[in-house]
Amino acid sequence: MEFLNASVIPYFNYWIYVVLMMIGLHAMITKNNLIKKLIGMSIFQTAIILFYVSIGVKTGSTIPILEHHHDEGHAETAHAVAESGDHHAEETDHEKSDHGNNEHAIEADHGIDPDHFANPLPHVLMLTAIVVGVSTLGVALAISQSIYKDFGSLEENEILAKIKQGGPGVDV
Amino acid sequence: MDSVVHSSLPLWACLASLLAAPAIVLFRRELFLREATTFVAAFVKFGLVLAMLPIITSGKVIEFTLVEGFGGVVAPILFRVDGLGMLFALVASSLWIVTSLYAIGYMRGLHEHSQTRFFAFFAISLSATLGVAFAGNLLTLYLFYEMLSLATWPLVTHHQDKEARTGGRTYLTYLLGTSIGFALPALIFTWIKSGGDLSFAGDAILASADLGPAQGLILLLAFCFGFSKAGMMPFHSWLPGAMVAPTPVSALLHAVAVVKVGVFCVIRVFTAVFGVDLLAKLGVATVISWIAAFTVIVSSLIAMSQDNLKRRLAFSTIGQLSYIVLGVSLLSAHAVQGSMMHIAMHAFGKITLFFCAGAIFVATGKKYVSQLSGLGKTMPFTMGAFAIGAMSVTGVPPTGGLLSKFYLVWGAADAQQFALLAVYLVSSVLNGVYFFPVVYRAFFKPAPEGEAAVEGIREAPLACVLPLSITAVGSVLLFFFPGLLLELTKLMTGAQ
Amino acid sequence: MIVPFDIIILIFLVITALISLRVRDLLGATMILGVYSFLICLLWAEMGAVDVAFTEAAVGAGVSTVFMIATIYHTRRHSSD
Amino acid sequence: MSEQLPAIILLAPLFGALLTGLAGNRDHRRCFPILISALAVSFGCAIALLVQVSQSGPIDYFVGGWNTERVPLGVGIQLRIDALNALLLVVITTVALLTAVYSFRRAGEENTEKTPQFYMLFQMLCVGLLGITVTADAFNLFVLVEVSSLTSYALVAMGSKSRGTVAAFNYLIMGTVGASFYLLGVGYLYMQTGTLNMAAIHEILADPAFGKSSTVFVAFILILVGVWIKMAFFPLYGWLPNAYSYCPSTTSCLLAPLMTKVSVYVMIRVMLSIFGADWVFQSLGWSHTVVWLAVIAILAGSVLALAQVELKKMLCYLIVAEVGYMVGGAWLANHWGMVGAIYHILADAFMTLCLFIAANIFIKHCRADRIDQLEGLFKRMPLTSTGFVVGALAMIGVPPTAGFFSKWYLLRGGIESGQWGYVIALLVSSLVNAVLFFRIIEIAYFGKNPAESHDHAHDEDSHQGQAGEATLLGGEGRPATVIPLLITAAIVILLGVFNAPVVEIIQQALEGMPVVGAAAAAR
Amino acid sequence: MKWFGLIATVFTGILLLSAVPDFAAFGDPDSPANGGLGDHPSVSQYYITDTYTDTKVPNIVTAVLADYRGYDTMFETVVIFAAGIAIFAILRSFSGPVAPSHPTAIDTSVEGDHQRIIIGTTCRVIIPVIQLFALYVVAHGHHSPGGGFQGGVILGASFILVALAKDLSAALGRFSEKRYLALGSVGILIYAGFGLLCVALERNFLDYEILHRIMPATDPIMARSHSMLGVEVGVAFTVTAIMFAIYANLSSKGRLEQGF
């Protein structure tokens, strides 16, 4: 129980991500059916995404979207921001003031406390990873359809047996 | 110190035959033009070599850098002509002229196929040979050494039959295997030990390197076996295998160019890589001496048992090559001089013998010693030349072989190596034992019954007989006029 | 700290993953993979990664399930393992 | 405009691909000019970059202009071109250009109705490879790896051979595992350092506190294993031989020289630019183990190559062995080993290209891919054979080809670091290569075996009928296939003869990221 | 293979777990990734504090995605596009129509036509809503979760729904192969075109700031914001096209006839 409290509970996300990854990897290596391999691949990839997202979590933070009353018109705020951007260049230290949900606090950027927002970078990266994942899945499915057309099967052992026989559909 | 002349002559001498190769291919339909090209290239080459001779004899050295080395990254590709290189180049390029003539007679006489390819690769091989002769550093040497192995492969396997295939396989296995397996690592090790210097100029490369006896021995063995064209046992069996080649190839390449490139490299290793002083200090050269001595004796014994004439000659060559290696490993000035001279003397003698073997084959189709009875009557010129060649190789006056053997024995005496001196003497006797029965059989045994019908002189074509006569005369002349050779070899040993 | 909600979802994730790999009916396996995707998308939303969750909902639970079904439809529904 | 070259070099093939998609579908003949011009622009950029870099040092390029004073490093994506990747860019664009010329009409025959798609994938693959090379952002590298992998899966699967499809599936599974491992490794690094920029990570990891960090350690292993899978390093090579030998010929000419080499580049980049030599060689201290793995890779690759009867398969196993050369060289942990590994990347790319083009011409010509069916080709196809022989000699390591000099540097590194196992493995593999290639040359040179001559008699006749011996090049392939081969062969030789300036540039690259790091030098 | 797989998996698992105790605690705002290391402030802090001043986009993820790391996103789009082309290249077959007698794995025989009517009507009602929502997701990505990619997927899904509800040829009638392939290219063309425009104006690739010179009524910062919308639209185009393309090919074995 002590072990649980010390190294499992605080890192529970990471433990589960490893477990999911192992499940996925094991399926990718050992499953006989190609579609099952791909299911394993999906699990494997989501596990990695889970890991990344877990890095970016901050306790007590909110989603990485600054609240913003955008009914006040863009041009005006843009102007203000441009000014404050210049202003900012001189001030380098980020003083930590209270997080304010009002327009003003956003514009004077040093009013934003980074600890109040989840880390956006892993999210961005994982958007890309998801896209890559679905693209790979699509190509893999296309290849499996093509394999099925040639071999009439999606079971790896049957395909290998057919290749060995040099049976119909196999042009070696 | 020798002064250096910068000139592109060595490059052109090298390129003369290389550039001829495409021309030969181009004229493959015009037999006359093709052969004329070969001749022109041979003469041009010889002329270029001769043009360099006065510079060399005046004690200078010609250098030419083909590709620069950058900041010690890698050695440059560089030509450097000195006495030894000159000697070798002279022998190779002069004999090419003769061999070209002989090859035309031989190839036409036997109606060989793919003559164009034959002549083209022959020319490339000569380029590589001269490249080795003129190499200015170990890298360049290695480069042309490998080029020679590869360029001669199509010549060895010329017949393209099963035997040629096996012979060619052995040939490449031994030559490439040893050069990649031993010579290349030895080369790189030298490069590291010497701190990035591979040049033959000046002091020996490893003269000031920090090298223990064990390392030195391993390195030396790696070089000597790596340049297995020198035919030291146990890496000798490529040479008998290569005898499947047409005779002109065996004659020029496997009596002169290729094998001499091997011993040439070994001499370079002894004199320019290690340096006599270092070897004397390490005391490892005796190992090589004994390996060479073993090779000399054993190959002579094997030669006696060979019935195939060309194979007998091949084993004789192996023995003679080890003479040279043995001589240089004695580390005495006279022995080294003798070794260098033996390159030339043996070249003339052995090429004569091969020419004769080929001429016999062209005229009668006979390959075996036991078939030669009575041949002296039908082919007197050929067999006469054979006798002279045999004398030269054995070391009987008045032939050039005597001189070089004399220097070798002298050197052995200088070095106080009387056991090795005995090896020289015993093996000379053995040489006689395996050559003179051939001559005796040809001249004094009656022809076998079935062939008695042949009357008068039935020589091979003139193009075959003329070259062998020239080289036979050459062997004799070298006995009487060895001045140039002595001068060139002195340049080398004097410089040490 | 981790809220119990997380723990429950995480455990369910493992269970769904195992089931989808165990089930021999590929159509069922795909459906359960959809459930898995949906669960993980909930988890991410809870962790503050709304954009990722949104994408996963659209892609993992939506489109890729459709892609898989399209393939299974043209091949074999039954898997040997 | 010249400061925009790092972006343009990738954008040219990208726009090429898009234009091919828009314009090529209607008329397939438009594809080829677009391809050539796009790659030519890239090639020009690569040359210009190489010149620029070798004269005035590395170029930093910040996409989106995120390099003002107040923006910390790593906020935007940085492209960085030093001498190392400038060389690689030249190699990639040259190989791509030569393969493009080779594909003229060939691609159309192999993918009749999908020619535009083939060319689009071709160009996107180039985009991916070039992008991998120029980027200085660890995550961006992953994205571009996926661009190149995804296109290469498709290129492999496009072929008409059904085994190619199966191979593509395996390739995809392995490739995804590899890329995912890399991604995971980058995640671990990000977790410890908070940035994705290679230089920034390097700066943080230079702190000795990270020498013992198990996270960084695991990150390194993950990245390394991921890259090893991608480059088919020995125990992880399973996907490669089938994928490269059952794919269409143009694809094999493009993938075989480039994919593994670029992965090796990534490994070197990760070792030197992200983790740094100090960390990799000193803190980790694994170089002996990895070099021994490389030794096994070299020997296994060579032995497996010996066992093959199909020409392209054999070449594929040789790639496995060559990968062992490069990994071993990079892990010798000394200057010359690294120089050798990098030089071998260049040399091997052209050697492999040379052999694959020649092999493909042979195979097309004989309509057979077994080694023993290549009889008598030298007589019929002297030019192609010359190209093949040059490639073979380079593989064996005969001077003055590039293969010799890469071995020279690798051996030098091996001897200097006392890794005798590696030295011996290199030599053994050279000898095995000699056996392999002379077996082929023998068959091709000697013509048919007397025993089985009747089988192929008709084949011979048909060719005699077509061309006979009347013309020198009667039996040759199309000029569009033979010319790139001869250019490649010439490059193999020239790269060898003029290796010194190339090595000079490599050394210049290594000045920026020394192999023997400060810690080792201080000891 | 089974044992090898198990060993490899377990080994990987142990390796990964071995590093877990070294991790910063879950949710720690001061972990290196979140809070930075000593004198190296983490880049994510910069994103959170400065995105609004830099770009005027409240959704930090969108800003990072389309601007700071826009280069990544462009290639992410290229990945999608490549996948579409790849699937076309692998699967598309132009051979003549084949009798639809091939056995199908899933029994789709619907009992009677009335179900089809129900589905058809429902789809007719909801598809416009879905498409409208998709456009909203694209356009509103600056302020709320979403953006080009999510919107594109939804838009693509709406076409897939058409194909599911009626049949593939009906969907292809609205969105033909020629069109979706072109749209895929155009999407990236828009994205890369924005980048190239910046190059043409002598700034670095994708440095949108300079575009205020040619965009009416903007300043450098709003130029960033608007350009992001532009590239998101490009992403949406490509994703829409390719999602549908993938489905169309997968569901008809590359013949683009019936589908299911």
C-alpha cells in the first residue's frame, strides 16, 4: 500500500499509459489478424498521446483558452495590444499577479499567470500526432484491403503459407 | 638528397596505354588499326619512360601530384619516379612492345575469340603496372595494385570455360582477399603510426615511429602477405591457377608485370616503409627471410614434379620471386641491389621461357613436358631460346641471371647468413634440375613414333618466334652490358 | 493529485483495450475501440486538453471507426485471435 | 532571396507535388517536366546552401520569424543548416534527380493510370527527407519522418507484386513502431527540458545533473531504438529486404539509397546535436556494446546476402550490412570513426543507387530477378555492366571508388579506438562483398552455363535478332535509364578521388559538434 | 513470435516504467515542461503569457498550431494529403465494373425500404446542420476548441454520412473524385501560399506579420490572426477532401461505385 501511495497513485496516468502501450505493442507484434494489429496500433498511438497530454497537466488549471469578450470589436483591442506589445519588450520579468478574467488582464499580458492554464504545447503536438495516426491507419487499411484482394485472407499465417506455396495470386 | 623535378611525364607514361584502351575498343572491326594502336601505345609508352631516364640517372627524382591531399586528411595521389621505379618501368614497358608482337601472332595463330577485349585489358593492365612503378606513396601504390588485380581478371579468364572460371576465382580470391584483408589494414595502421605520412620520399615512413617488435612483425607480415602478388607461400597458389590464361598474359603479366609488382611492393615496404635501419633494429626481417627461403626450396621441388610446362614455369616463378624477397630481407646493400636487378634479369629470362611454351603450343598444340621429345629438331629457334632462358633463370653464364644471383649471394655473405646463402646455391641447382631435362628431352631424345612424319623446320609464326628471340638475346646482352641496371640500383641503395 | 474520475476512466481504458483485442468479431472489436476512443477523449477533456479531446472525438471515435468498418465490410469479419 | 533557401529547398518539391496533382491528372505527360524542374530547383538550392555553409558557417532559419529578442529559442521552429546536412541535402537532391530521370517513361509503365499519384508521392517523399535533414526541432523531425514514411509505404505497396503489398504492411507496422518510439523519446526529453529545439535541449542537457537522469536515459534509448528500426539496424531489419525488393523499380531506386541513410543521419544528429558527445559517449559509455552490435549487423548482413538467390534481395541485405558500418563508425566515439560514418552516408547513397539502377535494368532486360539468370549480360549491355561493376567495386572497397575511402576512414577510426572486432568485421564484409559481386560478374561475364544453355537459347536468339552485334549499344536499356546510371557511377568514382575536400567539409561540420567532447578532452 | 513479442513488450514496459519515478509529479505546475528549468523558462510559459499580445488569438492551442508551430501543421496537412494520395495509389482501380456479387462480411440487407426512408430523411435534416457546425468549428477556432482540422473532419464526415445514408455514388455526385483531389491540393496550396507570400514580401516563411501590407485594414498583429484563419481554411479543405477520399476508396475497394 505504501508503494501504491508513493509511486503508483501520483503517477497513475503514467502507469496506465505504459500498460496501454504494452497492450498495443504486444498486439502489434503478436496478433495474427492484420486488422487486430491495426487496433493494437491505434491503442499504442493513443497511449503515447495520453503520455504527452499528461505532461501538460497542471493541477488546478483550466483549458488553454484565454477568456475573451470578443463583442467589443477587434480593431480597438488590436490597437491596444499593439501598444502593449511595445510596452512589453522593455519589461522582461513576469510578475505574478492574480489571474484576472477581464479584458484588461489579458491585454497587459503580464497579468496572465501561466499556472492557471494547462500547458498548450503538448496539445498542439498531439493534434499533429492524432492526424498522423489516422493517416497511417487509413493507409494501413488500404494496404490490408489490397492484401485481401491478393490473398483472400487477412490472417498473417495464411498469407505466409500462400506465399510459400506460391499459390494463385502470388507472382513471385 | 636528391633534387626533385616536377613533370607530368609519369602521368602520361601511365595514361599512354589507358587511353589506348578505348581506341582499341573503337577499332574493334579494323584489325590492323587495332593492333597498330597497341603498338603505337607501346612505343609511346616506352619512349616516355626513356625520356625520363636521363633525369633519373643524373640522380634526380621526378614528382607529380595528381590529386592533392587536403590538410592531412588523406594522402594525395602522387607519382614519384626513382631508380627502382625507373628500372621496373623500363622492364615492363620494353617487354610490352615485344609481348604485343607476340600476342598478335599467338592470338591470330589460335584464332582466339574476343581479341579486342584482350588487347584493351592488356593495355589497362600495363597502365596499372606503370602506376605501381611510379607510385609516390603507399596509397597510390595500393590504388594501382588493386587496379591491376581487377584489370587482369578478364585476361586470366579469357577462355571463359570452366577451367578459366575456377582459375579466375582462385586468382581474385587470393589477390583481393589478401590485399583487402592484410594490406589495407596494414596501410591504415602505418598511416596512423606515422602520423599521416605515406610518402616514399625522404626517410622511411616508419623510421621514427614508435613500434614494438611484435607490432613490427605483424605489420611486416601483413604487408608481405597482403601483397600476395609476390607469391610467398602460403599465398602462392593463385599463380599456377592463373596459368589458364593465354600465354602472352602468362608471359608478360605472370612472369613480369603482376608478379613483379608484388615483389616491387615488398621491396618498397622494406626500403621505404620500414627502412633498413628500423628492420635491423627490430630484427624481424629474418622471419620473412625464412618464409622466403622455404618458398624457394619448396616451389623448386614442386616444379620438378609438374608435367604441364606452364605450371612448371609458374612454380619456378614463385621460387624466383622469393629469391627477390629473400634478398631484400637480408638487409645488406648488395643483396638489395641483387634483388632489384633480379627483377629485370628474371623478367627477361622467364618471359622467354613463357614465349617458348606459347610458341610450342601454337605450332604443335603440346602443353606437357613429356610431349616435347625431339622438338629441338623441328623448332630449333624456339628451343634454343628456351635453353637460354633456362640458363638465365638458373644463373649460368653468359646470361644476366648470373649477375643478379651473384649479387644476392654476395649480399647473403655480407649479412653473415650462410644458411640462407646455402639456400640460394641449393635452389640454383634445383633450377637446373627442373629445366635442363626439358632442354635435353627436346634436343636429344628422339621424337615419338607417331610424329616422325614431320620433317624439317616447323616453327611457330614469325610474330611468335621473333619476340622470343629478342628476349633471349636480351638476356644474354644483360650479362655483358649490365651498366644501366647497376646504376639504377645503386641510386637506390646508395641513397640509403 | 488525481481525481477518482481519472482513475476510473483509466481503468476502463485498460479494460476496453483488452476487450477490443480479445473479441474475435472484428466489427465488435472496432466498436469497442470506438468506446475506448470516446473514453480517452473524455479523459483528455477532463485534463484540460479540449482541442485534443475534440479531435479524438471526431477522428478516433468517428472517422477511423468508419474507416475500419469499411475495410471489415470488404474483407472478413471474423478474426482468428 | 538567398537567405530563404532553407525553406525553398523543401517548398519546390511540395509545390511540384501539388501542381502534379492539379495539372497532371488531365495529361500524364505534364508530370515529368514538373518533377524534374521541382527537383532541379531543390538541387540548385542544395548546392547553393553547401557553398554558403562551407564559406560562412551554419545558417539558422526561423520559420515564422520567431527569433526576435524577446522570444526565447524554441518558441518557433528553427531550421538549421550546417555542413553536415548541407552535404546530405546535396546527396538527397542528386539521388532524387537521378532517379527522376531514370523514372522517365518507366514510372508510366509501372503505374499506368496512377502516374501523377506516383510522382506526387515521389516528390512528397523528397519533401519529407529534405525536411528531416534541415530541421532543428525534435518534434518537427517526427512529422517529417511521417511524411516520408507514409509516402514510402504507399510507394512500396503500389507495385503489382502481391508480396510487395505484404511487405508494405510489415514495413508500415515496423515503421510506425519506430516513429512512435522516437516520438515517445522526444516526449521524455520534453518532459525533462521543457523545449523541443535541439540546441536548447542540448544546452540544458549539458548540465551534468542530467548525466544520471533515468528519464533522459530512457529517452535516449527510445529514440535510438526508434531510429534503428527506421534504418533497419541488425536485429530490427526484418521489414527491409522484402519491402525494397518487391516494390516497383523506380521506388527501389529512390528508397534504397535514401531512407536508411537519412535515418543514420538522424541518429548522428541526435547523438551529437541533441544529447552531445559527452553525454552519449561518457555518461552512457555504451559505445563498445553498440559497436559489437554493429559488428554482428555487418556479419549477419553479409552472410544473409550470401544466401540470397535474387539480385535485389541480395542488395537489400547488403544495405543491412552497410547500416552496420555506419552505426559502428558513429559509435566508435572518435573523430575518424564519425568522419567515416558520415562519409559513408554519402558514398553508400551513390553506391546503392548505382547498384539498384543497374540491377533494375538487368532485371527488366532479363525478365528475371535471380542471379543465375543474368548470363552473358556484359556482352549485351556493356554500359550498364560498367555501371554495375563500378558500384560493385565501390561496395567491395576498391580504390579509387568512394567505397574505398569510406572504409579507409572507418578502419582508421576502428584502429585508433582499438575496436578490433569492428576492423575485422569490415574486412570480412569487404571480402564477402567481393565474393558476392564476383559471383555475379562471373555469371554475367561468362555467359550461360553449358549445362543449362538450352533453357535460354530462345532468349539469346531474340536479342540477337533485335540487335545482334552490329551496334555497340544494341542491347542497352533506354538512354533515360542508362545515363543516370553512368552519372552515378562517375559520382562514385569522383567522390572517391576527390574525397579530401568532402572530408574537409565533414570536419568543418564536426567542429560545431565535436565527437570527442569537452569532458573527454579534459581527462 | 509470441514469446518474442511478449519479451519485447515486457522489456519495453520495464524500461518505460523505470523512468517513471524520475518524472515530475503528475499535475505539477513547476515541472520542467510546464514551469521551465532554472534560468530556462519553458516555452509553454511564453505561449501562455505572450500569445495574446503576439497574435491576438485567445485560443492558445490554435495560435501555437497555426503560427508558432505553423510549419509543423503545414506538414501535418501534407501527411493527410499524402495519406489520401497513398490510398488512391494503392487501392484505386480503374478496371471495368465488376458484378457486385462478392461476398460481404457484414449483412446489410435492410428489411424493407421504410428504414431507408427514415435514415434518408433524418440525414437530409441533419447533414446541413452538421456542415454548418463544421464551418463554425473552422471559423471559430480562434476562440473555442476547434479549427481547421476538426472542422475539416466533421465536414468530411458529413459527406461520408451522405454516402452511408444513400450510397457512394450519390455522395460522389456532389463531391466527385476530380473535385476532392483538386480540393486536397488547393488546401495545402493555400497554406503554403500564405507562407510563400511572406517569402515574397522578404520575410521568413510563414511570418504572417508582414502580410498586413497586402491585407486591407490590418496591423501586423491582426495580420497574424487573420492569416491563421486563412491557413485553417486551407487545412479544412484538405482534411475534408481527404477524409472523404479515404472513405470513398476504402468503402468501394477503390472502384468508387456502390460502396455500402
